[in-house]
Amino acid sequence: MRIFLVDDNAVARNAIKAALQRHRDWVVVAEARDGREALETFSDIRPELTVMDLTMPEMNGLEAAGRLTEL
């Protein structure tokens, strides 16, 4: 499974990435630090799953998730 990880906290991102990648068939294909960066990156990678923090600066995860579903 191709996973896109979005979180403004680098420590949290690394911990989540490590946990996700324990599964043999799961790979984090890209990361973003906020909702705006997620929107810029999403179309290029077309992940099967996006794991996103809801409280982030610039654009929160809820707003970004809504916009991602429109792509």
C-alpha cells in the first residue's frame, strides 16, 4: 500500500512512518508538513492511503482532506 503521511511535527511523522512501515507491503511514498504542501504533492504521487494530522498550521487537515477529495 502506498501511503502519504501529512503532519507538521517531524517527530510524530517519523514515529508514524516507522509504525506503518513495519508492515511488509506498506510504504510511505511521500510526506508533507501541512495541508498546503499536501495539496501540492498529492497529485504527483496518487497514494492509496493518506494519514493526516487534523491540527496543522497553514491549512488544517480537515480543510486539506476536503480539497484532496476534489482532485
